[in-house]
Amino acid sequence: MQDPTSKLTLASGRTRLPATEVQSRLDAIFQALGFDPDIAGEVAAHLVDASLSGVESHGVMRVLEYAAQVESGYLTPSGRPRVVRDDAGGPTRVEAGGGIGIPALRLAYETCCDEAGARGLSALSIRHVGHTGRHGAFAEAAAEAGCLTICLGGGNRQTWRQVAPHGGARAMLPTNPWCIGIPGGDRGPVVLDFATSKIAGGWIYAARSAGALLPEGCVIDAQGHPTRNPEDYFAGGAILPAGGHKGFGLALLGELVGEALLGPSTTECNWLLIALSAERFRDAPAMAAAAEEVLDELRRCPPAPGSSGVEIPGERERAHRAASGGVVSIPRDTWTQIETLADRLGVSAT
């Protein structure tokens, strides 16, 4: 069963629930796992927003992964992000203490943009951090505040061997995402948020939890043969790089930044975030008008056969969120697993 808004081909249907109900459920689960109430609430809201935005790989199903990481000791629920500034004039960094990465990325983007507003340009690292959520949400907020941001990272490939290098048949690198956001035109910021692999690792976990098949041409099994079964990935398979050598090259750069530049990575990846104040180059109204001229021309490009037309990066997520009506659509098997987790943790239904 294929949902046109999802990459998953489901064997069963979906459960549709009010976003407020799902967020409350996730909030209670995170608190039961030992997260402080403010972090539990922030992470729950972020995951629900990702699902409402159509980014299921970074949405509600992630609660299952985070819970398993906490219970295995991999993720520290007491870890809280903090900004560290070197008195000797070294670079600013955000230290996450081995905790979940969503509050750390939010703090990093806010700090970097504040510094860019004061100085024009800022760069900082994010270290000792767990999964950092949907970066596009942070880049969109930064662009709305007038900043162009570039975030990339990697490292810890010994733990996160997910993607085969171009020409290889074995998982060697993490998915090493990049995210770039810039103030846009009439419809808001332009945000490019992508894994350097053909599919984000989260989609494989989403497919596994939902009992679904993956898209064709994204994953190989342990023998290097194409597969759509997520279990083949977990049995020694690999994700293929996006765009062949191009995705591999971007992943390699992310790995060198995360490991060689920023130092040994722990928990998950190290990240480098760069922000600059767009108004240092051009005043906001003039930039918005010029951007809209470019974007509107591209939107009016005749659609290719079988296509609904050109989509500007960032606009799909906002449109999906607006069309959701505040209702989250979750694969039925995934929601059953979340309910089972809640019951085991003693979290009562709302």
C-alpha cells in the first residue's frame, strides 16, 4: 500500500491521530525514560512537527529508536546542551553531554545566528551529541531571522557504518547530512536538507517498524544486490550514495570535517555550523524581491511527463504541514509499537 506522500510501501494501513494527542503521548514517554520535562516536551514537539511536515524518517517513529538508545546506555537522558566559549579566543562550541541532539541543534542555531547578527559571520561546532532531528526545521527558523546557514557533519563511522562509498559494496560511512537555509521570497525560506545517501537512515528504521518495503534502487544486501527489504540492510547491507560519486564526495567531506577537523566524535556525529547575516550583503526587501523573481520563474517551468511540477526546497514541508490539519498519519504497526512502549513504561493513555 503506497502513500504518495511517503517513501514507504506499507503492508498495512495508517492510524490518524490529532497532533496534540501524539505529542502528549511522546512527551510522557520521554519523561518516563528520564528526560527533563523541558527537553521531553521539545523533542516530542519536534518529532510531531517532522511527521506533520511529511518527513516521516525523522518523525514520530524516532521515539522507538531514542528509547532503545536510552535503555542500552548509548544515549544519556540527563545530558543538557551548553554553549562553551574559549577564553583564549578559540571557536564557540555547543557541548551536548551525550544527550539527545534536538535541543543542542536548536541552541547551536540560535547562538550562531545571534553571533552572526553581531559580527556578520559565525561558526561553531556541536559535539558529544545524539541524533539531531530534522535540521531543516532549525535552518528555516534561522532563515526567517535573516541568516544564511550551512550545517554539515560526520564522524564515528566505526559505529555508524551505513553507506557504501561509490564503487564499493560494503557500508563504510554514516549518512553525513548537509543542510543549507537562506531567506527566500513570498513563500518563505529556501531550505535544502538532505542525507548524502540515496535515502536517510531513518527511512530504513521507519520501514522496519512499519513492516514496509523501501523504494527501489536505494539499498543493497550483504552480497551487493539491490533490495527493498529493510531487514537486508540490518543483515550486513548498505545504503547507496546519492548521485553516485557526488553523494560520496559530500559524505567524505562531512566525515573529514566531523572527524579530522573537529576531533574524535562520540555518541553520534560532530557538526560544523556556519551562519552569516544576509543583510550584510543586501537589505531584506531587495533580497526577497530578487529571490521571488528566481523562484517564481522556476515554479512556472512546464512539468516533466508524470511530474506535478517543480518544487522549491522547503516549500513541500510547509505545504504538507498546512494540509495536515493538525492530524498525524502514522503507520499502524509503528503506532502499535509506540503504544506497547508506553504501556511498558507505565505511561497511561491521554
